Amino acid sequence: MKIFKCGHCDHPLFFENIDCGNCGHLSGYRDDDRQMLTFDPTRTSLLSDREKIVYKYCKNREHGICNWLIPENAEEVFCRACQLNRTIPDLSNKINLQRWKSLEVAKHRLIYQLQKIGLDLRSRMTHPDGLCFDFIAKNDNADIMTGHASGVITILLREADDVLREQAKQEMEERYRTLIGHLRHEVGHYFWEQLIAKDQSALRSFRDFFGNEEANYGDALKAYYKNGAPENWRDSYISKYATSHPWEDWAETWAHYLHIMDMVETAHFFGLEVNHKDILENMKIASSFDPYTIEDFETIVQTCVPLSFAVNSINRAMGIPDVYPFVITPAVVNKMKFIHQLLLPKRKL
Ligand SMILES: [Zn+2]
Ligand SMILES: [Zn+2]
Ligand SMILES: [Zn+2]
């Protein structure tokens, strides 16, 4: 994620900011060119500080869950991220609102990233091949689970409860479980259908890296939950769950590809360098590039390894879990290279 600046006083702003902590001007995100705009709060209209253009906020700002901007005269009332919501929870319940808010923070970051890659993000409500999100409070329907089916990404609100999510993480013996992780994984299934299933040559290459997805999915998952992952899973997979079926391997690898791109992009925008001569002899990075502009994925991954080592070390100093608790083996890098090559032509650089 890039960092942003107030258009009035140049103070740095986070992606989620609704105002500038320094000068009090209102702020909002314009996804067309990924800029944060700011506005004088004493005016009646949202006239942008830098360009003097009038905007309106996405309707979901009413609930405090969105700061994206829409041109003043546009017919839409929701931004491109919120237009993808098909189901939102009952907001008369305060806990639902709080959990939905956490999910939207993760979802907006996901949409930022998918837009930056250049992926098509049409709504399933208007296009049969599109994508949409159902955010479901569990008591709505006991059978519904977090997952993806034909463009519908369902996320249970309970995932946004820190205690319940940590419990699930322990039960599933996972090293990492986050909202952004869920979203990146589930959207991976959608883009498999869009980018791989419809393209014979991509499908052939996919099978070279991930195996044949025609293996019965239900049986494969049943076997995985019964037997677990093979002993040597680390050699070729990013996680245990990735061993369950080629579709899950793809979704897991896709999610990690997005994790890595975001970490390296963020480091780039901060000009972060890991360059300790004695200890990190072979671990020097200078994040002098935006990874979305780089063709060679090897360069990106070489930057990510010392970066995650450094950030993990800071986390350990504070006694919190590693940011990126994974080892990326050459076989996994090869799968990610395939994803990177597949996505490169989409980039609108
Ligand atoms: Zn400011
Ligand atoms: Zn919105
Ligand atoms: Zn999955």
C-alpha cells in the first residue's frame, strides 16, 4: 500500500483516513489514480484542496466504513469497492457494524491492490462474470460458510472477531489467519475461473505448476481433513492447506503473491532499506522499486525475504507474532512467477 499526503498541509495520511490529523481537513480516496484528496471542512461542498474539483463521498461513509470519492455529478452512490457488496449485515446490531467495518478495511485494501494490478472488477449484480461479496452474520443461516462460489465471495462476520479468529487459527493449526488473508485467498478462486479456466494455454501451464484440478474436490478435502498434509509439504507448498487440492494450492499461492507484492510496495513507498553489513551479509535490500512495475519476480522475492526478516524481528521485540511467518521455497517461487507472468499484461503502468 502506498502512503498518502494531505493536500493542504502535506502531513502523511493512511489509506483509511477520513481527515488529516494535523490540519483537520477532510480526506478521501480517489481510485482512478490512487490519490488521497483533502477538503476544507468549513465549505459546504467537497472542493478538493489541490485541484479544486468537487466530489461526493461514497454512501457507506455514513456508516464510517468507506472514505472513497465519487465525482459530484456521477449517478452512483457507492464507490467501486462498495458497489461489489451484495449482502451486508443487519446494522441495527452494533457488533455487526463493528465487525463489518473491520472486514471493509481489509476489502478496500484488496480492491486497491486488484485495481493496481489492472484486474477487471465488475459487479456480479450487473455482469454474469462479475464478482460480489456477501458479509454474513452466522445466525442468518447456519449452513453458510466463508468461501467462494461462481463469483460470490462469502465472508462470515465472526472472522472479524479477534478471539474467535484466534480460536479457529489454533484449531486449524494455522500460522496465520487474518481478514486480508481470507479475502486474498477467496478472490484467488474467482480469478482462477476468470484467468485460467477460460484459457486453454493458461490451464495447461497451471497444471504444470499446481497439478490437475480435475481431481474430485470434495474427496480431496475430505482426505486432507482426515490425513493432514504430507510430511514434506514445505518443499512445494506455501501452507499445509495448499496440499489439499490444486485449487486450494492456487488460492493459497495467489494470496501469498498478493501479500508479497503489498509488503514490497509498502517498503518502497517508505524507502525502507535493510542493510546491516555484518549480520545480513546476503540480505541487503533497497526497496527502490514499485514491485508492480517489475517484470522479474525473482527481484521482488529477493527483496521480500530480508524485509520480512527485519519486520518479523521488530514484531518479536514487541512480543507479537511474525508478520510473515512463512518460508518461500524455490518450488513456491516458481508458482508465484507463473502468477506474476500471468498478471503482467494486465498492468496499466
Ligand atoms: Zn493536513
Ligand atoms: Zn465505498
Ligand atoms: Zn479456498
